[in-house]
Amino acid sequence: MISLFFSYCKEHTPFRFPMILLLLVTVIWWLQDLPWQSMTYILLLSSACVLTCTILDFLTDLRTCRRIRELTLQAENGLFLPPLPAKDEDGRNEEKKNEGDKNKGGLEQTGVPAGGKDEQWIHLVRLWQQRCKEEKERSREEKQKNSRYYTLWSHQIKTPVSAMNLLLQEDQVDRQAMEQELLKAEQYVDMALQYQRLDQAGRDLVLKEYSLDSLVKKAVRQCAPIFIYNKTAVHLEPLKGAVLTDEKWFLFVLEQILCNAIKYTRQGDIRIYVTGSEHMAASGDWAGSELVIEDNGIGIRREDIPRVFEWGYTGYNGRQEKRSTGIGLFLCRQAMEMLGQTIRIDSREGEGTRVYLGLSGSLSKM
């Protein structure tokens, strides 16, 4: 408060002139040897008027400084539009209600400069300029990221479309091959839709308890044409329990993992089971349990495993197969984190891959 008052006096030099004028009048009155009773009355009255005007103007200036500091703190938190002040039951502003608390040094605890209004306005403008620059840079990076994704996506979706075009030119259309290519195209479209929805997915979540067995079987049925065409066997162990999740996003993750397993498995086997099922059967506690999708495909190189969940990373297998977008597992990790669950991968090159979906704390005994 004291620092603000000195800053106020420094900025409002016009208020010094009445005080100087009163001092000059007092000196002249004394030199003329005039009666001091009248002079004292005039001096006190003038001083009271000047002091009253100064206090009122200082209080107005103080409210302005507080508002500048509020805007600065909001800008530091990324809020460019200040919210309306909240009102209590009587309709009064909360900031007026808490004005006494602010007078107890709340302003001095902030990182805003303790100077006058001019310094605070300059600091606020610079801070907003910095925020705008950061926002523009983030928007530019997001635009470039989207451009790279859709460029890659457009090339990837050409593959099933071209394959279906060739199949249609044959005298006898291979129905299974058509279904496989159609499913691939549907998956690419679904991936693009999920990619767009990911930033606002929290508003679209519908968390319910679903039978884990029914969710897995639904995902397997969706990928059935590819299983049949590639002659890939699926071994599904009993999955007793209910999982608290969003059906749409959880199925998306399952289908992505199953399609990856099929893509890199040549006439092999895929096993789906839950770790710790014996412990759950005995105690009903699912803590530490994970849903495992295991295949005996070509596996993943050890140096690629730490990066498989990165955006756009295809790894050695993706570059060799030329069929990977590097987006699927990234979306899977984002979706699982959004659902409050985990995903990890364990793999050995030439032996196979295990994908673990953490279900700890989300399963209940049925």
C-alpha cells in the first residue's frame, strides 16, 4: 500500500502545486505580519479540501491498479478474457466483499511490478503479447501437425481403395478380400474421426460398467473379416468382470491393437486374457490386473519400443511394411490416459508382442 501511494504521488505531480501554493501564501502572510487566526482558518480549510480530493483520487487509482493486477494474473494463467465477478446471495460482488482481505497485502504477494499504473500497463501488454505469440506458435504447430497427418492419411487410404478397385475389375470378385479392404478403409476413416475428437473427448465421455468379455468379443467380431482372410486364430480366455469405461473409446483401442496384431502376424495366433485372474477369483480384488493382447508375429525391435506411442513414429516394421501411419498407438495411449487407464507394450523381435491394458481399479467382480 505504501509503495503504491509513493508511486501515485510520483505520477500525479499536479497535486503538488496546491500544496506549494498554500506554502507560498503562508510565507507571504507571515512576511506581511497579518493576523494568524484568519490564516490558520484558510490554511486548514484549503488543506482539508486538497487532502480529501487526493484521498478520493488515490482510492480510484488503487482500484485501477488492483484491476490491472487481476488482469495480469489472469494473463499469466492464460486467461485473456477476464471473468465476470461472482455474486453472493445478496447480489453483491465477491471482490467487494473480499476487499478487506486484499488490503492485507494480497497485492504484494503477486509477481506483478509494484510500480505505478504506467509500469503495470506496460507489463500487462508485454505479457499479453508473449501469450499471443505462444498461442500463435502453438496454433502453427498444431496446423502443421494436422497437415502432416492428413497428408499421410490420404496416402494410406489410397491403398484399400485401389485394392478394391482392382478386385472389382476381376470376373469373380473375392468377397473376403473386398471385406478386408473395406474394413481397412473404415478403420482409417474412424482413426481420422477419433483424431479430430481427441482434444474435446473429455466432454464426450460416457462412463459406465461394461462386461469386459462382451467388449472384447465385440472388437473381435468387428475385425473378424481380417482374421478369416489372414487365417489368424484367436484364443479368447474367459474374462469375468466388469470394467468402468467409455465403450466407444475402449473399443477403438481394442480394435487398433487387434488390427496391429493381425498386420504383423502371418497365419499365427492371437491370445486375449487377463493377468491376475486367479487372484481375482479368490479375493475379488482386481488390483494390478491387465488385459493382454498377445501375438506371435514379427515383434518389435528393442530400440523402437520406447517410442511406439509417439506421434507419427512408425519404427523399423512400419518402414518395412509401408502400411503404418504412426498415429494408431498414439491415439490409443491418449484415449487410455483420458479413461484413467494405462497401456504398455512388451515385445521381442521375431517372437511376438504383448500389449497390456491396465485395468487396475476399474474392474468389479460380476
